[in-house]
Amino acid sequence: MGSGFSKMKKQRKQMEEQFARMQEELANSEHEGSAGGGLVKIVLTGDKNIKSIKISPECVDKEDVEGLQDLIIAAFNDAAARVEASSPMNGFIQ
């Protein structure tokens, strides 16, 4: 009985280490999202922190600030969806 418990503890530790490695890999990954046919691009890290934003000058219009804001939100959401899709835990944890 004791050796079975030791084996389970060892397996648990291996799973925890594997999970930690997967989390680190995800956090270090980068995912680009875009909107407006590429007018706005956002790069997120795997833990959904913004790494960069690129805005094409032709979509900057003083008369349509709300349109630019919408493009930024859409690009962020696109990048966030790509992070979720690439996660090794996708569909595993809800």
C-alpha cells in the first residue's frame, strides 16, 4: 500500500511540473490580432498582456475617434481569442 501512495505522489509532482512548464510556455508566447484589414494590430503575450500596438496612419481620423477605438478593441479581442485557442489547457479547464 505504501509504494502505491509513493507512486501517486511522484505522478502528481510530475503533473504539477508539466503544468508549470505549460503555463510558462504560454506566458512567453506571443499572439497577434488585427482589425480593419490590418489597420490596427495588437500583440499579446500568452498571459494577455499587451506587448505592442500598431496603428496605421490612414485609420487615424479626428472625426472618427470612436471608429479607431472600436478597431483597437476588435484587434485585442482577436489576439485574446488566439491566445485562448493556442493554450494547451484549451477545453481542459472551464
